[in-house]
Amino acid sequence: MASTGDPEYKSSSTPAPASSVGVDHSKFDLILRFLLFAASVASVVVMVTGNQTVYLPVPRPAKFRYSPAFVYFVAAFSVAGLYSIITTFISLSAIRKPNLKTKLLLHLIFWDAVMLGILASATGTAGSVAYLGLKGNKHTDWHKICHIYDKFCRHIGASVGVGLFGSIVTLLLIWISAHSIHSRVPK
Amino acid sequence: MASTGDPEYKSSSTPAPASSVGVDHSKFDLILRFLLFAASVASVVVMVTGNQTVYLPVPRPAKFRYSPAFVYFVAAFSVAGLYSIITTFISLSAIRKPNLKTKLLLHLIFWDAVMLGILASATGTAGSVAYLGLKGNKHTDWHKICHIYDKFCRHIGASVGVGLFGSIVTLLLIWISAHSIHSRVPK
């Protein structure tokens, strides 16, 4: 980071710290993007593999694609998985080109914030349908189904949980990028 | 903004533009925070006033608090309304104390990102239950209710729509704060 070509900036009476070109969170950023990738893949795989058929005695299957909420969830986290791969490469290129780094960090905040909105809404959407499946709603006569589709509901629940984790990772990504940019502003 | 006491910073061969202490988005920030306040109040009021009782012939009321999803939505947007008032004052104080501005912008990004997560998930949560009320789900025998509770569903739909608008405003707030901080980094 010392060879950025940026001039040393000393503004006030306190000596400039070693981090005068900014705190470097690149490693955390890469770790979090890998975690987001892992969480996205896990949540999609767990939800897609949750299909279950019960015989009452007629075979009645439960599939994630029967609910638009779960379809949206799978679509959102598939996009998040792809997004985390692309931004990992962008993040790596930012390490190699420090003079572009601030610009890239700004773009990463922009898109990370969009992803946070998508992932949080997808988690909420799937979570509320999962809750209805678990508890039902007597006011609307929507009966619970999780005592019948036990495996399906376990998968949905785990998937939503991992999705929540992925949303929090995206939040941390925004925090880290914002802090990186902030540390480059002269005091 | 000219009386910040910061030394003029001229780093490269190109002349420093007039905005060498950063682009000032304070006005947009305040406008957006007011929009977030208006959207929060509107979505809460519209949802809370949607209660409807139909006689089939037994009286059967529909209230937002019968669904945990709508309760979460009302709670989240009540918090957002309060949050927008508090951060409006923080944003105003940042205009008066320009030397603290970058620090305040960083804190605003942190909390705006948290609010974005909460509001997006609340919108998704309420939206998916509203969709179930509108369309039902034949796979789980959850019948639609919106052909009976027409006024209730109109209120819920409008409230979720305004909530989506509020979430997008929060996204814009993050973008603006990030861009403000970025513009203060010396090129």
C-alpha cells in the first residue's frame, strides 16, 4: 500500500499515522464475499433439495416452486452467489490497482446495498411463508402444514436461516467498504 | 463549506475543482429523510386503518394484528419514522459542523444500511402474506381472502407499496452518503 503514488498528506499538528492512505480491509472483504457465496449456495441447495411427498393416501408433494415466495428466495440467492463471485474478482483487482481502489469501493457499496435490499426482502418473504407453514393462521383458516411435511419444513427453515446469515454478511460488506473509504479522507 | 479550516488540498497536475472538500448532498439527504418519514407514517397509518368486518352472516373482522407479518411491518416502519426524525437532526448538525461531517456520514451509512435491511425484510414479509391473501395457494389449501375483505386488502396493498418506496429511499440515502464521503477522498 506504500507505493500508491499518492502524496503524503499531513494536515494537522498530530503526526499522520501509518494508515494515511486508508485502512485496508481487503482481506475481510474477500472473506465476507466468500462467506456470502457459501451462504448463497447453501441456502439455494438446501431449499431446492427439500422436496417431499407424503401419502394421505393420495401422494401429495411439497415443492419449493409451489410458492412464489420460495421461488423469489431461490432466484435472489442464486443472483447473490453469482454476484459474490463477480465482486470477489473486482475486490481482487482493487488490491492490484490501489489508485482505482476508492472508486471501486464506492461502486461496491452501491451494489452491495442493492443486494442487501434484495436478500433481506427475499429472506423476509420466504420466512413469512415458512412461519405460516409452521404455525398457520386461524383467522384466515390457513392451516399449518409442517406437522405433515416435516423434512420440507426443516429444509425451508434451515435455508431461511442461512439466508438471514447471508443478508447480515452483505450488511457487514457495506460497513467495511464505507469504513475503508472513510479512512482515506484526510482528517 | 468554505470555512472548514481544512487546508486546501491540491495533489495532482490538474487544478483542484471547487469541490475539493467534497460534493455536498445535504439538501438531497434532508429531502430523502423527509420522504422516508412521510412514507413510514403513511404506510403505518394506511395499514392500521385497514381493519374491516364482514358479516357472513357471523361478524368476521380482519385486522392487521391478526398476522405476525403485518405486526412486524408496522413495528419496522414505526421505527423507521422515528429513525428518520433523529437522523434528520444529525444530518442538520452535520451541516453546521463541517469538520465532523465525514464521521457523521460514516455513522449514517452504518445505520441506514441496518434500516435498509429491516425495511426491505418487513416489506417482503408483509408483501408475501398480502400476495397469499390475494391469490391463495392451492397446494396448501390456503384460500384467498381478498375477494371478501376488499377494503382490508386495498389498505394492505397500498401500505406495502409505500413501504417499498420507503425501502428504495433508504437505499438512495446510503448511495448519497457514500458518494459524499467518496468525494472527500483526495484524487
